[in-house]
Amino acid sequence: MARKRLCIIGFGRMGKQAVNAFADQFQVEVISSRDISSELADGRARQSSNNIESLSDADVIFLAIPVWALSKWVQKINEQAKSDCVVIDCCTARLAVDRELSTLNRERFGLSHLGPGNISLFGKADPEISVCLKRVGCELIPRTAEDEDRRTGPGMAHFIGMALELYLPEEEREKLPSGAGRFLLQLIEHLKTNSPSTYRETQLLNPFMADARKKVIKALVQFDEALNRGEFNFQAYPRDKWRD
């Protein structure tokens, strides 16, 4: 029996991970605005030569694009895709995703990302997709869009790392190679491996991040002011175990 068809829209980091996750189970085509033929040389997927045909033939459509690019594909999918086609997105700002895809009239669900470990699932996952994800070590954790957006910890790490990358002078960064400073440098470097759209989504589209940022900034300012007054009130460890 012929394998089902999966069409990936977008070929950034998430699109490439989707090929790796689904190529063994599905016949994969990729829609991209650039020539990616050399990146698909291993034969696990091929670039679409006709976007309309790729959409109309697909049993599953994987949206590996930012939130602000979703709306232009909704009408195309509604008009061209099979009525029983399943649509998956992997965007970060979940409430914004729900707004952008509210007029999509196909069965759909969302994933927070792809890769080994726990992955937030929004909606009901297609059984065949679930099998593929399990094979690559993904554990699906059902969550609501609001619950996911309220998990501002990752976004806060992005915020701090980006602030250091953009505004910490190079001469000051060179003073951080040891101890806790090494952790800050690792945070900066880690952010460079992710898609820029992820950071824009977490900071600009997540409605809970602005308040979370303000709270952290307020805490830092208060601690800085206390230190300037000569006060050091940090007591995470018993005082008898402190070392001068």
C-alpha cells in the first residue's frame, strides 16, 4: 500500500526536523520559496514543483512557518486541501496561533516543537503522527493554549540571553568565561541555534510575557538598589555554611 503524503510548508529548522521525524512513515514534499534541492539530496523528501498539487494531494500538512505567515496559507488550504486532510502547526505563541487558524476548516492540532523529550500538544494528535513522534523520542503532553503561553520561563531565558547578546559590550563579555559567567555565555550561544521567529513570537505575541518581563526587571532593579545601599539579603543557604 502506498504511503500517505505529508506536505511541509517552510524549510527552516522546524521544517528540517519534520523531514527527519516523518520521512520514514510518509511520502514527504516540501514547499519552500527558495531552492532547497541540495538540502534534500539524501532523498528522504523532495521539493514541491507545484504548490497547488502538493496541497491537494496531501493527507497531512505540516506548517513549519511563523505565526504571522499562517493566515496567507489558511485560504489556500481551505480551497485546495482534501476535506479530511490533517493540519499541524509548531508555532510558539499559542493563543496567537488559535486566532490565525480560527477560520481553517480542516482537522488540526499543534506541537510546541519537535525533538526528543516532552512536547506540548494542543488538540488531538493524529495517530500516525503520534507513532512517528514516539519513534524519535517525543513524549506528547496535552496542554491548552493559555496554559502554554503562561509558561513564560523559556521566554524569560530568551529575553535575558538576547539582552546580553545585544547590549552587553564585548569587552565586558570577555570577562565572563569562568564560573557563573560561563553559564551566561552558554545561554547567549544557545539562542543563536534557534529560529529568530521563535523569539519574536515569545516576546511580541505571547500576551503574558510583557508582565513577566516587568516583574523580573523590577526584581533586578530592587536588588541592585539594595546592593548600592550596602545591603546583601540573599540567604539561599544557611549562614553557617557560607564561606567568606
